[in-house]
Amino acid sequence: MESKLIYIISFVVIFSIVFLVVREFWTWYWKINDILKLLYIQIDLLRKIVDKLTDDEVEEPQQNENNKSEKDNKNIKEEQTKEKKPRKTLKEMFEEEKRKLLSK
């Protein structure tokens, strides 16, 4: 009985080790780890793009109870557009992220 138990435990341990080694080899061979890294970079870049787009949107000025004139509304809108920061291009954001990752 004890010999069967030892045999089963040793088989499970050896099988687990072989499985992990083979799995690591195939993930290296098919570049799955590299693809996964690139996907994470892509997700981060897409999130930054969405943040940029939502942050840069100019909200329409709401008229209050006093019914501001159109001239006042135009002045407010002009002030809001002047406060915008210059946008980075997608290529610039990608290069920035690439530099960050390569420096790690």
C-alpha cells in the first residue's frame, strides 16, 4: 500500500515538473509572453487615448436663470478652448510608452 502511494505521489510530482517545462517551452516558442506584453501596452495606450478624448471635450455652457446672451456664451466657450493642452499624437504616445518599457 505504501509503495503504491509513493509511486502515485512521485508520478504526480514528475508529471507536474514535465508539464511546467513543456508549457514554458511552448509559450517561448510561440512568443505568447511577448504577445501578452504587447496587448497590455495596447490596452494602456487605448485607455490613454480615451482619457485624452474625454478630457479634451469642451462642455457646452449652460444657461442659467438670467438667460445669458449668446455673446457671453461665446466668450465662455473661447476661454474653455484656450485652456486646452496640446494633444500628443498617437505615435508620440506609443513611442513614450515604448521608451518606458525598454528602460525597465
